[in-house]
Amino acid sequence: MKKYLFIVLFFITIESPAQSKGMFSKDPIINLENFDKQKVHWGYFLGFNAYDFKFDYKNTPEKDISVKGVTGFNVGLVGNLRLYEHLDLRFEPGLYYTQRDLTYSGFTNENDALREVKSTYIHFPLLLKFSSERIGNFRPYLLGGLSATLNLSSNSKTKDDNLQQRFRMKPWTTNYEVGFGVDLYLEYFKFSPSIRGVFGLNDELIRDNDPNSPWTGNIDAMKTRAVFINFTFH
């Protein structure tokens, strides 16, 4: 997280000293004064993600399945529709690359104990953005909404399962999302760093063919949890 905050500060401080003074001084030079009055505007984002799984079990296991996340990469587009002065509707389709390593207890063979779950997601969030009053060239906001996600690496169509070292997931899942960010009005564009939590609503796991499988037999539900840090340019 410290690394991500450093990146946010880096983007802010690369502006010229005059620009930085204009943003935070008592009487700043107002940049892009009428930008938010547009009915529709567009942008794009780049960012990072940290995905996890939340497991619910049928019977309490001796040891939970260990999930180790790998920092992933996000890229996508932003469409913003102004509804009211402080309320916008946003559609942010994006491509998300990530990996989660699952470690199961009770195996002596590492190939059986470890499952590398590599995922490529197409993410379709529809969000409401609640903005505060603009303070000079600074405007904080809150985000919330629902999303649908298509997992291009789900392995849902294969008949092989964990016995053949193939971890399977359902291709579609739905989520709710909440987050916050700030709009920074620079001389030529608006820069918006944000952080968002994503919480899966439905079970994503496809069970193994054996109902008593040591990998999936005791899992009642497996749901995505994720954190997105995006840097949006308008």
C-alpha cells in the first residue's frame, strides 16, 4: 500500500512548482473551471489490483486454505454521465490481470498442495459518484455500485478437475463495490486517483467430479474479494 501511495504522490508532485502552488494556495488559479459542467465526458485509467478469495466451509477445517495474492494490473475506459451537480453515473469497463496462489494443507506433494489461479477479467462496473464541493483544484468523492465480471481464464468448459491439476471457476460473477478518491484539476487535464473495494456476491467455484474431493469437497462457497487502485485521466 505504501508503494501505491508513493505513486499517487509522484503523479501530483511532477507538476511544476507554480502548478502545485496554484492547487493548494489560499487563492488558487482555477484550472478547468467548467469541466464538470459537461453532460458527458470520457477518460481512461491505469492501475493495480490485489485479489483474494473468501472461503466458507461446510465443516470447520483443521487449517484454512491459504490464499496468497500477487499484485495485478488494470487498464480500461471511463464514461461519465452528469446527473446532478454532485452526482454522476460512471461506467468503467476494464481489463484486469491477476493471480492468486492457493495452498491446501494435508498434502505431501507440492503439486497437489498448490494451485496457481491465474485470471484475466473483463470487469463491467456501473457506479454512482458522490462529489463534495470543489475546493480550488481539489474535489474528493465517494463511489459505490454494482458490477459484473467475466473470467476469461475460468476453465469452466474443461472436464478435467483438480485431480488433473485444473482449478475451475464459473465464468461470470457479480459484485458490489465501494471506494473513494479525489479529483485533481491540473492545467490541461483532470487526474483522479482512487481506491475501491470489490466484494463478490455469488459462489464462483466449480466443484471437482468427486464430491469428496480434498480440494473442493468441503467448500460451501468461494467468493472474490479485491482492492483496486486506479489512476484516471480525463
